[in-house]
Amino acid sequence: MPIITDPHLFNEQSLFVDLEGVLGRRLYLKIEGFNFAGSVKLKPAREMVEQAERAGLIGPGSVLIESSSGNLGVALSMIAASKGYHFVCVVDPRCNPATAQLMEALGAQVDLVTEPDPVDGFLGARLNHVRELCANDDRYVWLNQYSNPGNWGAHYRWTAPEIADEFPDLDVLFVGAGTTGTLMGCARYFREHRPDVRIVAVDAVGSVSFGQPPATRLIPGLGMSVRPPQLDESLIDDVVFVEEVDTVRACHRLAAAGYLLGGSTGTVVHGAMTWLEAHRARNVTAVTISPDMGRPYLDTIYQPDWVLDHFGADAAASAAVPGLQSEPVPAPQLPAAAPMTESDALRSISQ
């Protein structure tokens, strides 16, 4: 076992789960939650901080600041603590209480915005708060995950090559869309190195990232209330939208098999199953990414009263029954597709 001197040096990046026994369909899940930050966000957090250090933007007395729905905030809290920096994380009410407590335990200051921006929702309110603090105090250094190339660059550098090395016969990769850092980093890597791999984005219903109408979203992680500045749709082959009730059901189905994973994982797993069913893609190698583990969601997704209050009795009942999940249905924007074979299943759009 390695001996480390800094918490960011440990990150188990080569663990994949075969979900065929759980879902009845072959789908490999890349687990990204086994590090001291607890999520895939350790990668962009490390990349953005180290880039800022190399550029001389962080010095004695600097205060790092970022807007986050949770996981990036935890990763930055951990890195700031290990490096002796101050860190302020701006969150909104969708941030899990356990996540906010974890950031504070690591020494971060958590600023909660309670009212959404009239146009851009809670994300807009968070960004407004960050800008106001930076304008009034030059000690603040805003890493700005939404436009920082280190966000997608971390996944181009690490996540995508890890998947490519493990699956030389990869056909389709499903990636959740939040800030789109993971999505864009993986998409750019595969377009350059393996253009035959199809890239499918998975987004939450209510997110505006791909031009859909805004709606209330309760589960943090995926989805945006403003269009992500880093998003380049020309690198994506398809998009699947997932209702949050199906996120909950997928999480409970995985938990019933012993895999307690986060909300974004439920979303991407349901989205992947939806796409594979719609395309009748049986003999293909498909991979998706699990950004974090399930413990921060014990008060929400895995809390029966919370599920009942927000999604009704049907959702609560189905979530409580091991293995019960609504059948995947094709996302409305997906065209009808003929059955695919292993050899011709997934061609890139350019072909």
C-alpha cells in the first residue's frame, strides 16, 4: 500500500463495477468516490488549484472562493486545508447538510444563498455572491469552475485515459452533465484518440444546459440553471434527460444490490439504460461514471419521508422495494433506431 504525505495523492481511479447482475444489461460503472474528498471533483479541484499556483495567482493571505452544489466544495476544502489556504464555498439550499458540515469540518467557510436569482435561479444567485465578494476584497481568488479550462482538462488528462485503457473495445460512454467539465474532458479525449466511441450526455429534467425549459430540481450534482460556458455540443452524439423520480428509483435499485451511490450516479445509470433500451443495443461495451458515494444523500434520496414528500407515494413504494424500477423509456429527443450489432453499433456522427 502507498504511503502518502498529502490527502490529494490518494485516489482510487481504476475500480469498475459490472452492473449486468443488477440491471440485467451489461453496463460498466467507473467508481470515482474512493478518495479523501469522496468524489470525482478531486481531479478538477487539484488541477485548478495547481494551475493557479503555477500562474502566481495564489499567495500568502489569498482566500480561495468557489460556487458549488457540494462535491467540488468538499474537494477544495480538503486541498485548501492541506495547503494552508483559506476557502469560502458559496452554496444554495440544495446542498446536502452533511456536505456543508463536512466542508466546515475541514475549515472552510460556507456561505448559503437563500433566494434564487429571478432569471438564473440559485446558480445565478451563487455567482452574484461570489462576484460581490471578489469586487470588495482583492484577497479573493475565484477559481471559477464554470469557465476554467482546468475543469475539463483534469478529465482529459486522467478520467478519459483511465476508461480508454480499461476498455479498448469501448463503444459508448455515458457522462453526466453539470458544469460539463467531465463531459467535455472525456469528449475531447475520445474525439482525438478514439473517434469511434459515441459520447452520450445525461442531464436532469429541469436543466437548461441543452435548451430545455427550466424547472425545479432537488438533487444536486447534475443540471444547470444557466448554459454551461464550456459546453460544446458538437462533441456530443446524443443527450438523454432523466426525471428526478427515476434518479431516486435507480439509486434504490443499486442500493438494494449493495451499491450505495450518489444521486448523479442514479441519473447516469437510468439515462444509460434508457438510451441502450431505445437503441436496442445489446452487444456493445458501455461505460458510465459514478461521481460520488451515497452517504451524503442519507437525509434525502435514501430517506423515505423525503422521497414521499417530494415524489409521492408511488415513488416511495417503488424505492422501498428491492429491484423495483420503472421500465426505461426512450428520451423524447432520441430518434428511432434500428437494432445494432457489436460491429456496427456505434459510429461517430462524423462518419
